[in-house]
Amino acid sequence: MSVQVETIRTVEVPTRIVHGQGAIGRLGGIVEELGVRRPLLVTDAGVAAAGLAEKAVGRLTDAVVFDGVRPNPDVELIGRAREVYRNEGCDGLVALGGGSSMDTAKGVGIEVTGGGSILDYEDGGKPITRRVPPLVTVPTTAGTGSEVTLWAVITDHERKIKFNVGGTALIGAHVALVDPALMAGLPTAITAATGMDALSHGIECYTCDYHQPFTDSFALTAIEYVARWLRAACEDGSNMEARTFMAHAATFGGMAYGTESAGAAHAMSQSAGGVHDCPHGALTARVLGPVCEYNAPADPGRYARIALAMGADTRRLDPLEAARAGIEELYRLTEDVGIPTMEELGFSEDEIPMLARIAHEDPQTIGNPREVTVADYEEIYRNAFARGK
């Protein structure tokens, strides 16, 4: 009689989550509890212009503000923020903004504790051996889930790529403070792109080779919340019920990510995002449907379950038919919330061979539920361009 050997897996959750409307009022107390006396507030100019940075600073004592974060933070930006941290004698970090601000803060934390450049810590390089300084993440968008992920995504302009740093609880925030009221004024385009990013985390983490029961539960809930509430959040940004559920969807999507890679859609968007500077969530949304079409035959049962979470009517359908019904719901949502086409995001079909090659080289390819070659990536990209026409 053969005995099936169960793979040993782990789940690491290093972050305390404080959530709810008005949670920003707890910021000062949380920072003090962590023993931080001079925090560096890491944010961007848009968040500062919206008055959110001032709202945060008003609850902190002796804070230093760095508002130079740009979308898709790069190696130079991390180094510049780290110098501010050191020169100003800071002893902790508060990240206020979207994924870019939170990834920047994580990068600063790694350089401060480990030394050297963030480049040294690229996945597979120098290991992270020390916990980042006390870090509080305060998302102002509902998408990346970076407030609870164990990763930072950094751009290297010289190689025209994005690379991952992390995969360990040592990079995770100490506290995530999730206040949906901070997202009320978010423009529709950003609401849509970041919301689809949360959906992509749910779908890819539920279907990747590294899925496990704990992360499955978060992934499916993230999918259900986005399918139910993203349209409402886009239609009325002041709809606090929609904002609250989308905030939870983003956090749950981040919790689903775990310590491993996701799949082909993230391999495509992460690598292509190093070629053209465009919104990560919108780009991921554009390739997500075509990737699901490619992957569904490899695991129709899981994609059929996603169809249920997306709200598709799967009665009297076999698993693969149900999976395809869910993918059509995904395409419908992508169009309904106005995700730009590949061309509108700055890409051309002439770039497909290059985009396919760098996607295949991206580490996220490893977790995909179906083996994918460079030629397969080319076909998926052609589908992504065709779907936008």
C-alpha cells in the first residue's frame, strides 16, 4: 500500500491589523507602543496634497516627512529615503499611501538594518536576517495589500525590470492600520486599478502551485468582496460600505500572498512594468483574464470555485464550463470599471516577443498552475491585446 506524503507548509503572519473608519486616530498611540520616538513618514506628493499626510503628522510626535515617493519605486529612491532616515536620526517608519509608499518604507527598513543597497537583497541574493525597524503601514488605496505582505517590489531602471525583495516575516509591517475613510477621495481610475490588483492576488494565490487552506480562505473572500463591491466603489467614492469591503479585500489579498510566488499574470505585469511606467493594477487586470483562460484547463475545479466567488451562474455546467463562465465575469468587470487597454497603457504588439521573454524569466512564472513557455506567453499577450479592441 502506498502512503501519500503530505508537504509541510508554513504560514507567517507578523502584522497586527487595526481597522475601521477613524482608525487613523490610533496612529500616535500605536507608534508610541512600538517604542518609536522619531518616525519617518514615507508618502507621496499626491497623498500630501490631499491633506492625508498632515492628518497623520498631527497624530505623531517629532515626525520627519519624506514625500518623494514615486509610482513603482526604484533603487535610487530607496537609497535617498534611507539617507533621510539616517540623517534625521529616525528610529521607526510609518508608510502612508499606496503600494509604492509601503514598498519604499520596507526597502528603507531593509537597508537600515542590513546595510548595503536594496539591490543586494533581490530574491535569491543576500538573505534578510534582521527585522526591519518598527513599521506601521497605513494604506490609502485598496489594492496591493502591501500593508500585510511579506514582499516589496522595486524597479531597476538599468535592467528595465522590477524585482522582489522579501519572502520572510522579517520584512512585514509590525502594525497595519486600515482606515477606509482615507480612501473616500480616491479617483475612479485608481480605485479601479487598485481594486483589480486585489482581485488578481485572490485569483492567482488561489490557483498557484503554493496554495494552502489558510491562504485559500483569504483569497476566496478577496475575490468575493471585489466582485461584489468594486463597481459600487467606482460609481460613488463616498460609499463607505463599498470602501470598507474593498479595504478588506485588499488586505485579504495580501494575506493570501504568503511567502511564495503567484503566477503568470504577476510575472507579466511585474516584468512589463519595468519596460513602461504604468499603473501596476491596471496592467495586471489586462493580462489576468487571458492568463485565466490559459490556466483553467489545468485546474478547472479551482477556476470553477472562482466563478462562484465572481457571482457567475454555474448551475448545470461542468467544471471547465463553469470556469469559463467565471472568466467572462472577470472580463465584464474589467470593462465595467474602465481598465485601460494595453495600447492605452503604453504597449504595442511589436513588443510582444520581448515582453514574453522577460515574463518567462520572471520568478513569478514558477508558481503558475500550468507550465508556460515563451511561446505560450506570446499567445497570452496577443489575447490581452485583442481583448482590448
